[in-house]
Amino acid sequence: MQDSDLIETVNSVLSKGLADADLGAGVYKVRIARPGEGKSGGYRVIVFFKSRKLTFFAYGFAKSARANISEGELYAMKKLAKKYLAQTEEQIEMHLANGTLLEITEGVRHGM
């Protein structure tokens, strides 16, 4: 996946509500097409979403590698989403500074 795919995903969810599945607690599943192919055989991305400023890409996988995440993984994702979506701006800046988070803005990576 390219950074531009991730940015397009945020824009789609934000402007059009185009998540493929609202899994609850701020966790969404979004399909992303493989280059030169459609979305049906492409990638699945688990996103923690609250707003453009608070969107975290938690996990991505190829549809050909697995069909979905398990119930146990979903439970863990919801717990993690709650933690990350409650972060203050200062906490996020700290994570960016120490490299535990990576920020992508219009194709530019920050926090590496």
C-alpha cells in the first residue's frame, strides 16, 4: 500500500462515510484496491477513526492472505482504539517523537 492509498482512505471515510464495515468503538474496516485491480481482491485495512486528526491505521492485510480478523483480534482492536482515540495532542506528539507512531500527511511521513 502506498501512503496516498491511506490518505485516500481517510478522505473517503471522512467525506463520504465509505468504510466497508463499522466494527464499533471507532474501529472500521476499509477495502483498498491493489494497483491495477479492484477492491474485491485487494487489501483490508483496520482503521481507528474519530476525525481527520485522529485516524490510526492499525492493521492491514491482503484479502488473499486472510478473509477477516478474528473475534479475539476485534476485541483487542476495540480496546486499542479506545486507548489511542483518547490520546491528547501532547501524547500523540510524544509518540511521534519516539517513533511509536508515524504520521502521514499528504504523502509526507513524520515521526521516523
